[in-house]
Amino acid sequence: MTGEKSILKTILHYISMNVCSMLGLSLYILADTYFIANGVGSDGLVALNIALPAYSVVNGTGLLLGIGGATAYAIAQGAGNREKGNRAFSQVLIIGAVVGTVFSLLGLFFARPIAQLLGAHQEILPLTVEYLRVVVGFSIAFILNNVMVAFVRNDGRPNLAMAAMLAGSLSNIVFDYVLVFPAKLGMFGAALATGVSPVISLCILSIHWLKRRNQFHFKWPKFYLEELRHIIGSGIPSFILEVSNGIVILVFNMVLLSISGDTAVAAYGVIANVALVCVSIFTGIGQGIQPVVSRCYGAGEWSSVKKALGWGVGLALSCGVLLTMVGWLFPEPIIAAFNRENDPVLAELALGGIGIYFISFLFAGVSIVLTAYFAASAKPVPSLVLSLSRGIAAVVPLALILPRIFGLNGVWAVVPAAEAITLILGVAFYLKSRSQIKKTSTP
């Protein structure tokens, strides 16, 4: 991967494809949010927001196996070791199938206790159970889809991975409309539309095999614990990044229920789900530089690694400024799209929240790209620390402290404060790693 123009073209190609893919993935839930808000009402919006942490665990597991396995595959390919790359694919595919089956069974038979554990009270419980049973029941499809998307992308076909994700997202939007409105299936219809979408995505990805363009192959592997440790180490940050969204939603639901009740949770549901789409852009940029960083890292091309990171950070920062401005300038139409009942209290709460919450995008993009960079270059510890900071280490303490001081505004300020702390940590880790590289590369 030599030549500055060639590197730049490759980086931008991967980033653009991955941003589109992650937007497609995030639109799964945003489409549900829109159609549930307009077809079921505010109770459905509350139930959806309560169910989202369970979806985050399922999706995060798929990202853990997919990103971790694909990173190991890309590094092995860069080093010219095809057998090791095939072994990484085979191991994560088997683990994904097993874990996905377990999650699917849990969703089908234990949706009610899961909903109660997530905080669904008696009025919201039936809708939450209805949504959870279907979406978590499709866990195996979500997990295997994330695995295959990551490997196809790292196998030189980011355009096909993007097409698969967008096809799944588009089908979700179409099925959401048909099942919620003409078919009048309500919450069940929205959940079914979401569950079928990864199946359609997997069908699109199968083209990679039908045209015999795949360089990775499945073989029943021997499981090497050391290789699995590296796979999990590279994938766990992506898992935590995804699950952190669920943890934030869970903590916020509990705090908001104690402060303002269901309407505040519904308002937060609007903000959080729009924010998930914005964060998916940053995740797409981070995943876009991952194949380039991993391959160049495996080949020892340090200047290319640095260029990939620089472009990723620059794009993330630019997008962060743009998204923050959109939230400040156009909050009313964003809220109105999810407020079919024209609830003035919901609109007022969401309006106050967007202006504060969207400040987080100024920090989130760079920290997410740094997290992806550390994972892609076989530095799992800083990547893990940054992921934990975004999800647990910073958010939970801040959620317990800031609302006591600033009330509802304190709730909205939790995420921007956590993202700022995470960014400071990320920059510190990068400066430390850069000084270590200079020391090891000095004769």
C-alpha cells in the first residue's frame, strides 16, 4: 500500500463505505423509533427505549466477534499468513453461531424477566416484552451479519458490505411501514421488521461466495486460546462502545423515571436514538480506518498507519462540529418527527435536552476514532480503557452526581462531560504510544 495518493484513496474509500454501512445499521432502530412513535404512541416509545439495552448487548456481541476476528484476519493477511486468517474466521463464525443461538432462546423464552430487569413497569411491560421477544429472538441473525460484514469489508469488498447493510436498513423501513400501518401489527410489526433485516443483509453478502471472490474460507479449526485472546482483545472495545450506548440508556431511564416520569423517558428516547445515528457516523469512520491500519501495521508501514489515523481524526472532528450545529439550529423539526401526539411536555423536555446533549459530538468522534486505532494496531489496553470510559467509568458516576446538582439539565450534560473526559484520556494514550514508537524506531 505505497504512495500517498493510493493510501488516501484507500482510506477515503473504506471510510465512505463504512459510514454508509453504520448509518444503515443505526437506522434499524431509528426507523423503529419513528414508526412506533407515530403508530403506537408515546407508550411504545418508552417501551422501545427500555428494550434498547438488550439490543445493544446482541449487536455488541456481533461487533466483538466481527471486528476482533476481522482485525486478526487483516493483520494475518498483511503478514502473508493465510492459514491464520482462515482460522480466525472459522473460530469467530462458530462462536457467533453458538452465542447467537443462546441469545435467541433467551429472547423467545425469557423476554418478560429481561424486560422487568431493564425497568419496565406494569403499564409498559406488555409492549416491552412484545418487542424484546422478537428482536432478541433474531439474535443469531444480528450476530452472524456483523461477523460477515466485518470479514467481507476486510476482504477488499467494502462496497458489498455497505450494500448489504443499506439493503437491510431499507427493507426495515419498508417493512416497518407495511407492518405497523397497513397491517396494524404495532409493536410486534416494528420488531419483526427489524429482525428480518439482518437476514436480508446476509443474503446480499452471500454474493461474495457465489462469485468466488472470498480469500477467507471456513475449516473446522483447533481453538487456540492465545489467538482467541487477541481476537477478543481487539473486538472488546467495539463491544463496549456498543453496549455503552445501552448502559447509558439504562442509567438515563432510571434517573429520568425518578425525576420526571415516562414523558422524560420518551423525550430522551427521541434524543438518544437520533444521537445513535450521529455516533454511527463516527463509528463508521473508526471502522473505515481499521482495515488500512491493521494491514499496514502487519506489514510494518508506520507512515501509512499515521496517515490513516490523521484522516480519521480530521473527518470525525469536522462531522462532530457539523452535527452539533444541526442540533442547535434545527431542534424543532427533529423532535416533531417523533411527536405524533404533539405532546407539549415531551417537546419542551426534548428541546432543552438536544442543545446540551449534542455538545458531546464535539468530543465523541475523535475519541471513537482513537479507540478504533488502538484496537486495529494491536493495543487493546488503551482501546479498552477508552471504551469503558464512554460506557461505565465516566457515565455512571456523572449520572449519579450531575442530576443532583443541576436537575434535568444535569442529566443531559452527563454524556458531553463523559465524552470530554474520554477524549482527554485518548489524547494522553496517543501521545504516550507515539513516544514509545519513536524510542523503538530510533537506532
